[in-house]
Amino acid sequence: MKRTTPSAVRRDRPGAAWHLGILARAAVIGGAAALMAPSAFGAEISGAGATFPYPIYAKWAEAYQKETGNQLNYQSIGSGGGIRQIKAKTVTFGASDKPLEPEELKAAGLVQFPMIMGGVVPVVNVQGIQSGQLKLDGKTLADIFMGNITSWNDDQIAKLNPGVQLPDTAIAVVHRSDGSGTTFLFTNYLAKASSDWKGNIGADASVQWPVGIGAKGNEGVANNVQRTDGAIGYVEYAYALQNKLPYTLMLNQAGKTVEPTSASFQAAAAHADWAKAEGFYVILTDQPGDDSWPITGASFILMYEQPDNPAAAQEALKFFAWSYAKGDAMAEQLHYVAIPDQVVDLVEQMWQQKIKGAGGKPIWTASAQ
């Protein structure tokens, strides 16, 4: 068990209602989700960004509110939006699955730290195909998303799946339309697996997709795949489970067939050397090892070294410390991988060393626990 932490943080209220069974009391105005009004008690905290970790942030926030009575407002708008909002200083923290490189952090006066790890999975809607029945490798997946493979009974897919009855159905590619850390992880993996993808499309939070239908957020991709015959998309694993979408198996770097599970995400995450990573800049795609899921990644929090509102930043850090200390079981339930205790220690040391209030005083200390 990790250390216990103080209460007094505000609960994460998602910016848009969706399908995790957690009610988001948010008003949708002009296609954007409005933040909930703050509680009458405590400091106002706001966050925005990645949809990849939203299921676990919402679960933590619900438990946190029950324990402390405090709230946190979070807009699930994609990593690109989270980066823009924290740089514009319109939120207390941003969330991104695409880590910022150390030079960019320094230029913006930001720090980042990993909050949770998980896996991105290809999901399909193909008649007769159930979860785990279809197997793909990185090159084939890249060829599908480049439009080089257009039918589910293509020879390249059939070769990977002997004995599987593949229909003569057109493939409908679904991808993210917003700037997305999930897209960064997915395209980063494809760029490692396919020289054609690397040379022609590349890896980023937003790319020029050769083919396909764009959808906003992990939830948008999941919904589009769910209602489109022959579709394939990519989502964080919890979205696949929640929407009951069949996911594929993958051949990993070691040439082994792996299923997306907490264990396979953890196997990939085990290769991370956080202690030597400046700014916690770590990318976990295409890791070695027989059991490693190839599209694994961490989700990061972005905050200012010298926040304009130290009280709000302190409350946010208390929430994150509480989540590190008490959130492992909830993360496991949603098939995320918790940040190891030794990495949490490094993160909390960084908070004390770098996130300062007036007079250079740390706004969070371990003694507050």
C-alpha cells in the first residue's frame, strides 16, 4: 500500500457525459462541455485534456468526493486541448498522453509527471469476429490505416489468421479527429512497425490520415466503430470494454501473440527507466519482452512550476497524491497500470523541489500527509 494522503481536493467532474456509468452533471453548449460550478467549499480546481485516462480519473474522483466531499472539474477534450489550455493558463492542470519534451517544458515553465499507464487497442466491428479472435501485426495495422488493405478477407490479414472465416467486407477506418495522445501512442507504434508509415505519415497527436472517418475523443471513435459495419479504430482499453467492442490480439516486438490485459500493459511498462528520464519523458510503445503489449503508454499531468493560483495547485496535488496512495485497486478494475511506488516517490520529490508558491516555498510537502 502507498502512503495515505491528506484530503481537501476537489473532485473531477467530466466535461461531457458518457458511458462509464458515472453521471457527469455538465451542460453541453455549442458542442463544448461547460464546467460545473464549483463547490461552495474549498478552492476551485480545473483540469482538461486526455480522454485516454478519463475513465480512471472519473472513478478516482467519485471515490474522492465520497471520502472528502471535495470536487475536481475535468474536461475530457483530448491531449492537444489539454496542452493548449494549460499553456493558456485557463486550467490548474493539463493532461496529455503525449509527453512534452524537456525543452518544451522548460520553455513554458511547466513540469510533467506520469499519473497512470494503460494500453491502446485496435477495436473492430466485423460480422462473426469476437474479441481475441482476430490477430494483427504492426505492419498490417499500418497498411489498413494507410488504405493499402481495404477488405477484411485480404490475403495479408488471412495469413495472420488461418482458420478464421473472414468476410468479404470493406474496411471502414475510424480515427481521432482531435489532437490526441491516444493518436500519438498509436501512430508512434505504427511508425516503429512500418517504415512506410514512418516516412509518409509519421507520429504525432494529429496526423494527416490517408483514409477514414474522424471522430472526437476515445468515446467518439468507440461509438463510430460500434455503429459502422466493417469498422476498425483504436481506443484506450477501458473504452473497448465499456462499449463491448471486439478487440484484436497483436504480434509484439518479440513475435509473440499477446492479448490486451493489465499484465501485458505492466510487462511493457516494466521497461521504463523513469529515474533517468528528464522531465519523466518516457514512451512505452513497442517494448521488448514476450508478454509486452505493443501499444502501451503513460498519461501525464502538466502543471506550472510557479502557478498563478498556488492554493488551487496545492489542492490538485493533494488529489493526485490521494490517487497515487489509494487508487491502485480502482485502476486495476479498469485495466490500467498504477504508477509504481518508487516512481511516485520521484514524482513527489519533484513536486517539492520544483512547484513553488510565493517566496519560493514548496506548495506541497510530504509532511502534509
